[in-house]
Amino acid sequence: MRTRTNRLRRVGAFALMAVLGGSLGLVVAPFVRPAASIGHPVTVDSREVHVVVDGEQIVALPIAASHVAVHWAGAPDAVVTIAFSTDGTTFDDPATIEPDEMGDRSETAETYGRVMVAQGAHYVRLNADRVLTDVTVVAMDGGNETVAEPDTAYTTSAASAQPAIISRAAWGADESLRFDDQGLEPWPEVFEKVQKIVIHHTAGPNYDPNPAATVRSIMRYDAITKGWTDIGYNFLIDSGGHIYEGRHSRTYAPGEIPTGEDAAGLLVTGAHAFEFNSGVIGIAMMGTFTNRDITSAARASLEKLIAWESERHGIDPQGASTYVNAVTGAARSFPNIAGHRNVAATACPGGVFYATLPALRKAVAGRISAARGVGVDAAPPVVTAITPTTISPTMSRSLGFGIVFNEPVIDLTEADLAITGTSTGWSIASLTGSAAVYAVTLTADSPTPGTVGLTLAADSVTDLSENLGPAGPVDSGTSTWVDDLGGTVTRIAGSDRYTTAAAISAATFAPGVPVAYIATGTKYPDALAGAVPGALAPGPVLLVSGSTIPHVVATELTRLAPGRIVILGGISVVPTSVQTALAGYTTGTVTRIAGVDRYDTAAAISAATFAPDVPIAYVATGKKFPDALAGAVAAALGPGPMLLVPGEAIPPSVAAELGRLKPGRIVVLGGASVVSSGVQAALADYTAGTVTRIAGIDRYATAAAISAAHFDPGVPVVYIATGDNYPDALSGAVAAALGPGPLLLVAGGTIPPVVATELTRLKPGRIVILGGVAVVSAGLQARLASYLAP
């Protein structure tokens, strides 16, 4: 049983050199166990050099590089070698640059080589089997900081116990890389049920003197150079047997060992094996194992990690099964514990190590077997979490809970679960899962206001050693429910932007909608422009992440059974694989409205929605989200399109669409700093009516001004969203237009005075908050009640 960019600054170079036989070269030092955890972000300095490689090319590096990576345009089959030097004269032996896996995050034709340890090199020598005209050498300084867990953390009495895992904070992850310049997360976490484990090698040195610096450099390369904003692997293991947390999953409690999962036991999707990321744990062995095996310490940790994961998720380590990609629906049968070469044309994870995978699978099975049986395990199973998977799902008629045990259990049934809380009308719709991870879905047709929780009865399950548990009843946290009643302040929220959009849809639309719109959740313009047709159709705007349809979105699409589906945006933001997968959720067509950029896409959405001679057209900046967000509600009521401009000019596609529309009048949203006076003047050529502007001194005042221009006092509803970020309100603009009611913006726990004044004027019948308490606080929710109509 188991127990629980250039904007970066340089923090120091790592150099390791030795003089052997009079020649200056680079030597790999024996692995030395570091003494302490880091516990603070370490910024990786990274510099790029662009060269042409025609035969041999020596490249001077701008810094003493601890790590180097090379990428080039096209030519994925090019053979490129690299050698390192400190003086530009004497180089070490050349090594072939092994192509790095692009995962499902690839949006370019670039060929990326793996990150290689350079150990203070000032020069590299490149050789290629063809002319490469666009080669980038990335020199990185990963810092000197090292990290380790106590030796005792690697020993445990239970063979399939969770091993010690070095957290991102402990190895010095720079979490700022996960966010863009506006503080937004372009690659937000998406979680899926675990199906497989795929093992890689990093193709670096086999005894890395500072593996923590290598992990940091890989993260920097994945996050910035490749543009993923995070590291692609789920876990990494060095030659000393240390296991490193990879892809970010969530914030853990103090002392909690990272799992790479959400609180309900679903795996965060990484980027390590193209088309095989969703529900697949990617483990990278640090080193090159083409001609040698991994160390005994690394193998022991790998066995422990896989035994824990396999037992936790009900994976047969010696079996093979059909993997079904939850996003694309693609299926393939391969071993449950596989090497990268099982799913891609690659040498990874190295021939010698790959040949030992049958023995690895057998050893993992042995560890799991050794932890089971009467007399081996006498402790009852313990619930580690019963967690709502939809946080504060106000107005939703479908709620989810995850149940995670500390070990595999059997005999869990719906009869073992009791629905608690003050809200009535709920029943268990489904109980799914196996081993240690389960999911429960509750539904209700007409629930009453109140709270909803879940309790697991004592002695309701049995572990694989025939112990009953848990020892006593276990209660979940509660999910707040407040029905759609006048005179209330309610909240629609989820654990992320995708869950929130699905919850808004569930609260707004019944099954059988004529259409559902799909847009990326990593950028705002397409979804904002789609709010207008969404309100007119009507149909929801749901969000996807790259090549992933989040599980909660798939569930909502199944419930909606839309007559057709329309994708908003090009294949760079919603790939063709998602378009193909979406066909499984409708009996109608799956079409796409897209342009070459956000301005062109908004114009295309307008052209697909409106005939000429519209009464009004709205124009907002495409560089920031707040003005278009609040204005989308007004545009839907117009009705008229929401068109976007960059600020100082009218893009040709927008000009052409305005020429086709011949709007009766045009309204500019936002001040002259975001849509210039010159643009306002130029817009007069496209209407026989007026060109006016609605603006305030900031985003909050502009949203309030838009509300004041379109809504009279006594509105039935007002929607509230944070003005600091866009995801929660993307789908809410459709709901607000159908309310009908304005969408106003607040700042975390503060109601700006101009918004308070507008709320006082409106006297709404009810108020709906979009987003969780982290973005719109509970205290603000309480204060909003004072603005309701008496």
C-alpha cells in the first residue's frame, strides 16, 4: 500500500573543463549528490546566434554556455553534428544532434534538436549533410544551483509507494515563463484519465554534473524557444535516481508530493510524444542510452515511479491495450509501458535501454505484487481526496466530484455515496473509474438553492489485501449552488477557463442547440468576435486548448448535441485534429470560419453572420480584450458585428467587410489610445450615418459607459467578470446578451467607483459573477448584493 527570452537575466555560468594530454577539452564529472533544495526561481539566461551551415561551421557563443540547443528551418531528416570548445581551436568529439519531440504543441515546420550539456563552452562546431540556410544556435546558462531530496526519501516499506519527487519549486522552475506579457497562461492545464506510460531519454550526458540546471534549461527551451510556455515531460529522472516534477499541474499543499495530476487524479497533458500526450505519462531518463543502459539508481526510481502510477491508475505493467486519444479519437494498440519509439519514428529512448523494457515491466509487476496480500498490508484504504471538479458551479445542473484513494480499491458503488448539502433534487448520474481514481457526476433538473457535497460511507471499499475502508465516513468539500432566481448574486465558475465556459453553457442552454461555437482558450479575439453570432443563433461558445478538447468540454458537447459546430479561428489555434474529433459530437457539419489573423477572422465571422445594410457596426482594438468583451453584448443586441482594428489603421479585410456591410452607423469602443482618432475619422467613409465613440478613462469605465449607452434601469441581470484577465468572460458574453444585461468589469476584490455608480443606476434583478473566488472574491460577491433591486 502506498503512502501518499531575452527578457531573462543571466544568473551565472557553469563551466567544467580539464586539460588532458596537453589538449583542452570538456569532461563529464562523476555524479555528486547535491546537498539541498533550491526553493526559489532560477532564471536561465538564453542567447541566440543565427548562422548558415554549409559543411563545417564554427560558431562563437555569446555566453559561456552550460547548455546548447540547435534548431533549423525544415529538413527534419538532416544529419547535423555538434562539438564543443572553450577556445575555438580544440573541440571535443562530435555528437549527432538528435531531433527533439515536438509533442502536440508544434505549429511550425522547424526542426528542433535536443538540449545538450555544453559545460561552459564558448564555441560550437556544426557539420551538416546538406546546406542549412536558417540555423539557430541557442546558448543557455542554467545556473549553478543544485538540488536533492534526503536519502531517506528514496526508501519506503511499501514497494508501490509514491517515491520522492523533487518539486518544480525545489529545482528552481521559473514559473514566469508560463505567462505572457499580459499575465495570461497560453498553455493552461488540461487533464485526462491516465492510459499509458511512455519513456524517453534526453540524449544528454549519462552522468550530468548538474541535472537540475539541465531540467531548467529544457524548460526554458520548451517554454520560450519552442513557444510552449512550459516543459513538455511529466517527469524526469537523473542518473542518481532523483525524480523531477515536470509539466505544471496545480499548486500543492506544503509538504505534499507532486503527482502531476489534478486533485481528482487526472493527468495534466504534456508535450512529449506527438499524438500520444493526452492521458499518457511522459517520463524522460536524463542521458543517452543508445550504447549503454541507465544506472541502477535511475532504474530503481523508474521502477518505483511506474509501479506507483500503474497501481494508482489500474495499469497492467506487463500488458498491452488500445490507446484512444481523448482529443482526436485516434486509436493504437501498444504496450502499457512503452518506449518513445513505440509511438514515433525515433531512436528514443536509446537501443540498449529500450531492450531492457521487458525486464522493467516484469520488475514493476513484481513491486506491485509484493505490496499486496493478506499479511503484507494490514492497513485499511484511505481516501486522500473527495474533490469537486467543478468549483462553485452556480446555475449548473451537472456537478462532478473526484475520489482518490491512497491505493487501488474494489467494490465502490453508487450506494456507498450520499449526496449532502442544502440543495435538493440531485442524483448520481454516473460513477466511473478504477484502481485508486474515480469520478462521480451528479445531475438535477430543478435543484433548489444551497450547497452540494458528497460523503463516502465507512467500510465501503476493499483494498487488494482484503482490508475494508475507509475507517470512517469521508466528506467532500461543498460546491455552492444558487438557483436562477431574481434578487440573488450567483456565481458560475470552474477550475479553469474551459470548465467555466462549459458551466456557463450548461447554465444557459438546453440540449438540442442549433449550433455550438468552438474557439481557442489561449487567445481571446476569435471567441470575442464569436459572441455575437453565438447570441443570435443562439448557441454557446466553448473553448479548447491547442490540439486538446478538454474532458469537461467534451462532456458538455455530448449533453448539448448541437445541430452543427462552427470553429472560430485557423488551424494554428484549433488544429484539424480537433475539427475531426468534433464531428463525433454533432449529426450536422463541422465548419470553420477563419482568416489569416484576428482582424481577418473577425471580418470573416461578420461576413458569415450579417447581410449588408446592418443598422450598426462596432469597432474595438484587437490588441486588448476588455473593450471588445463588454461591447460584444451590445453588438449582439444591435444587432451588428464586432470588428477589430490594431489601433492606428483599418486592416484591408476589415475595410472590405465594412464596405460590404454599409452599416447605418459605427460605434468605436475605447479611447483614442487604443483606437486612434485617425481611425475614427477614416471610418466615416464606410457609413452614411455617424461614427461615435464610447470610452472611459480605463477598461472599467469603458465597460460602464457601454452599459449606460445600451441598458435602462431595471435590467433583469448584470454579469460581472474580472478586468484583469479574459477567459472567464469569453463565453459569458453570449449569456449576458441573452439575459439581456450588461457585462461589467471589477478588479479582484474591488468594485471600481464608476462600476458601483452604474450598478446603482441599473438596479438589476439579479447579478451573475463569471469566474471563481480567485478572480472575483467572495467578499466582493457579498457586497454586490447591495446593488440589487429591492
